[in-house]
Amino acid sequence: MIRILRQIFRTGIVTEPLPPEVEAEIRDIGSKLEESVRKRFSRSLTIRQVDAGSCNGCELEIHAINNPIYNCERFGIHFTASPRFADMLLVTGPVSVNMEVALRRTYNATPPPKLVVAVGDCGCNGGIFGETYASLGGIDKVIPVDAVIPGCPPTPVALLNGILRAIGGK
């Protein structure tokens, strides 16, 4: 244990700060997001992320908004493992045939009022996978979608902007 702590202190902080213009944009979006979340939900926004068959590019960017650099929790956004506690479903990937039932069950388990956001080009319209024997296409083919965040994959800034649009912020 002591050896590990010494290594941590010797290494120090290894994350790089964001460029100043990106940091300013994140702060601007974040303040609007925090205001909209408090106005609409009177507390914090709880998100359940669902992978419906993606390549994991969008998941990496979603994890990035939750890391210490972007830190979406400072704006009142929290992720949950259970759809029963979620206000929003953040769905990535084209819906694979094997994930159709699981996605419907997750949607039905989420209490109303619920928001569904399709993330990435694949979530919006099937992307490069389209509609095939293994893929049903976009998320809207299976469950109703309230907002879309295009991109392959969308950047963390685009994700925060898309969540802001989905909850009714400007």
C-alpha cells in the first residue's frame, strides 16, 4: 500500500487541461445546463446510458463528459445504472436485433416524464450500419426519440449541447 501511494505522489497529476477556448465554452454551456436542469427537474438530471449495438465510440465520449476534465456532475447531471431512477435515456448505436427487447424494457421501466436522446449518427439514422438483417436502424424505429445528437462520435461539447437542447434549454 505504501509503495502505491509513493508512486502516486511521485507521478503527480497527468491529465492535461483543456484549451482555454474549450474550457470557456464548457463553462458557458454548463451554466445554461445547470439553470435548465434546476428549472425543469428541481434537482439534478439523472441519465441512464443504453448501448443498443454501437461500436463504443459514442460511449467513450459519454464517459469523457463524466471524467474530471469535463465533470458533468458539477452541472447537476448524474448517471445511474437503473432505468427506474432515470429522467433521460441516452441511447447509442443502431438498434441490433438482439437489443430490441432490452431497449423496449428499459424504456418501459423508465418513469414518466422521460426523455430519450439518440446519440451519434448510428443512433439517429442507423449510420454506416443502416438497416440490415442484424440492425433495425435508428433508435426511433423502436422507441420514440425526443432529441438527437449527430456526430460520429459527437464531441463532449456536442453531447452537453444536445442534452441542453433535449431538456428545453437554448
